[in-house]
Amino acid sequence: MNEITIKLVKSNNEVSTVSLSKEIPVYHLLSEFGIPAEKILAVKINNLTSSLNTLLSYNATVEPILDNSKEGAFIYRRSLCLLLAAAAKKLYSDKRLLVGHSLGYGYYYTFDDGAPVEEKQIKAIEMEMKSMVEKDIPIITSEISWEEAARLFEELNLIETRKQLNYNCTPTVKINSIDRFSDLYFETLVRSTGTLKVFELMPYAEGFLLRFPKSSDCSKLPPFVDEPKLFEIYSEYKDWGKRMKVTSAASLNELITNRKINDFIEITETFQQKNISYIASKIASKKTVKVVLIAGPSSSGKTTSAKKLGLELQAIGFTPKIISLDNYYVDHSKTPRDENGQPDYECLEALDIELLNQNLVDLFDGKEVIIPTYDFHSGTAYYEDSNRMKLEENDILIMEGIHGLNDKLTPKVPAEYKFKIYLSALTQLNLDDHNRISTSDNRLIRRIVRDANFRGKGAAGTIEMWPSVRRGEELHIFPFQNNADAILNTALDYELSVLRVYAAPLLRQVKPTQKEYSEARRLLSFLENFSTIPPTSVPQKSIIREFIGGSSFHY
């Protein structure tokens, strides 16, 4: 074979070159990076995330993925999930392990029989996992025939995994294996179980949590922070999914194939609207509420949720008036800077808190005020007579923005005047029994579609800025979610099948020469698990219309 040239990107961004006379696996070159080999969990080969077992057979640039990086943390967590599934299957082969949602730095698990998981069972699984870590068992990625995969998953009693094969009928199927346990390949994993030393299983509710370290400190587990309100909402949606018999990508695909999806869409939308109606009734029952504060992370559907809540409030006698927090940005020259010297529009200090509170106090005192308008082009505010506002009897304010749950936003407003709502796009669907769907992935795909449709931004641009968005959420939104008077789940269990129609072509346009290529390919591979639903099936008032267009609401 011809000589292969490999460029190795080191931690200081220096590049060294290695020439190969034959193809070799990546792990043979780990010592060349000048980094302790145990810190390298995977690599990017020409910007595509790849296992350390990948054979280098063509000219390529290879960059390490470290254990203290965001991507490294995700690889570590996915590998832990496979380790847990293998240990649970070995000890309790008659039970199916089911993954739930994330909770703090952990994932919630139960068994399919619905019985509470006993502490001695949890301890036994944890001990088996530790034993497998000690043995440093290879995690093997391989391809087998479709027929062999179908037989394998039937033998392992992986019911949802086996069903998913019916909707992706390729001649070969990629799998990951630890010892005698195998699972569908979804994403890159670590090379062997010996890497997975930091974890614990903790009893929680009827099941247990698989806890893992932060990306910033992979050497230890962070303190557990409970989120009972979020867990309660998720549990309600999980129970609803079981009643609907739609709990996985495979069961959703089955509805699409059998042409029963339109009924499910109507039921899903009705269920969400029912929850919005319930929140409106809670607001009315409180009697003293003058302002509804809605907060949620990016692409959680805040704008549409505010409009749908407004309709519900009107139906019970209120007259909603909306104030946008965007209008209260300080002049650009006064905007705080982040650690990189860039304007930080997501911190609380980017808003004119004093003016906002004075406006609110005056409105509640029956005075008329002029709400400012912010010109994002010039970075300054201006005032127009058309923005005069006065609250009449039965009027109620609705304000949505990332700081809505932080009491420092409205320190001059009495607590009894406020009703706080937290939005989260918590899909109850899993890919299969023990491979979960990330809430963040769901929102990122929404954002990619919306940015392309309404902001002229390609998928690479959205992916590039997503880590910054996530940092802002972790600082300014997530710490306050337990302050909410109500939580609304804005995920719709059919939405990924619709979003795939828009997102897949956008993701395919990201080139291998772009840093965002790896994430684009990962999301594209994820979306391929869902059969498509035509956008014409989406109701005009659906939250999904906020991202794909065609809403009957005016934005």
C-alpha cells in the first residue's frame, strides 16, 4: 500500500506528522500526542469522532478527545450505560433494564416489571460493574448481518432494540459488545471497561441513578442535587407514554408505518394543551397573581407556550398583556463582557433591572408607562407612543425570558404577585430500552431548524454557538428551576420525525473540513432512527411550528 501521512494535533495545538507503511489502529499512536494515554477516550479523524480501535488507512488529521472535555464526558457516560446494561443482563437476565431521564449528573433506571428495585439488587449490579472494570474487558464494535442481529437481540430479550431493526433494514448492523452482551451501535464508546472507574449506583424513587462525574473534573463524583419537581413531571409523562404504548423510537415508527400517526399527533397535542390549561387554572386559583414569568432553556418553546397560555387565561376571564424582556437590554456600551471579552447578553446584568422593576411597580399601581423598544442593530433603546401600557381590571402580564425564575430579576415585585413557570423539552421516548434521547439534542435540532428557517444560519453556525448557549443555561436557568410554581413539558413525542425532514439536509451540508462536522454527523445518525412525518400533519398552533414555520401565531 502507499505510504499514509497522519497529522497528530497535540494539546498545545502543535501538529506533528507520522508516516505509516501499513494501516494500524489509532491506539498504537497514543504516546505520540504527549498526553497520558489514559486521558484519551477517543479521537477525531478528519473531524469525525472515532474509536481508538479505528484503523488508520488513509491520509488524515487525528485529534485526541480528552476525558475532561464535553465530548469526552458524553463518550464516558454512553460507555457507562453499556457497562450497566451488560451487568444488569448478566445478573437479572429475566428482567429488562429501562433508562429514564437525566437527573443531576446521573440517569434514572428501573426494571420493566414495575416493581421497586431493591437496594441489594442495586448493590449487586454495582459490584458486577466494578468487577468488569477491574477485568478491563474490551468494548468491541463489529458488523453482523441483519438476520444475525435480529436473532441476537431476540435472545437477549431486547424487545425495543429488535423492533427498531424493522425500520432500518440494512444488510449489516453495527453493534457494540462487552463480553456476552451486545447492543445496537449508536455512538462512539471507550476502548475497554477499565477506563470507567468513576461512577456509582444510588437508590432513587422506585429505581436507581447511574451517577457519573462532571466533564470539568472526571476524577470524582459531584454532590447529588435533587430535582423533585422535574422528576415528578417526567414520571407523569413516562406513565402517559406507557398508557399510549409509545415509549421508543420503534413504537413511534410503528405508528407511522401503520398510518396511525395522525391520531397520536392529535392526542399528544391535546395532552400538552390540557397541561397548559391546568397551569392557567392554578394561576387563577392563586387570586393575587399579576405577572406570569416564563423561563426555559433555548428552543424550549417559550414564545409559543406564552401565547397558548395567554389563550387559556383569556378563556377564564383574564386579558393577557405581554412584555418582552428583550426590550430591557442595557445600551451596548454597558453590556457586561464574558471571560473572552465578548458581550455577554445572557447574564442578568445585561438587562436594565431598575427600569423593568419601576415599570412593573407603576403598572401595578395603575399608572401608564411606555415600554422601551430595543434596537439590536444600534444597541440602544428608544420609546414610542404605540408602546404605552396600562393595566385594567382582569389584565395580567406575561413575561418570558431566561431569567424569569430568578428573583433578582423582579426584586421590587411582591412574591404573591408572581407565578413562575419553567419549560423543559423532556421527551419520554427512548431510542430503545436502555439508550436514552438527550433533551439537549432535541433542543439543538429544534434550534438548527429554526435558525435555518428564520435567521439564515447554517447547521454549522448553530452547532458552533451551542456550547456557549449551554453554558448560559447552566449559569442562569437550571439553578433556578426548582423555584417554579409549575413546570410544563414542551416536548412532543412525534416531533423528531418532523424535524428530521428539515434538519437532515442541513446537517449533510456540514463539510468534513469544518470542526462542527463530527457533531453534525452524530445528530444525523441519531435522526436516522426516526421515520419521517410530513410537516402538513403538524397543527398550526403546535409548538413545533415555532421552529418549522407555518404557525397561526404571529411571532
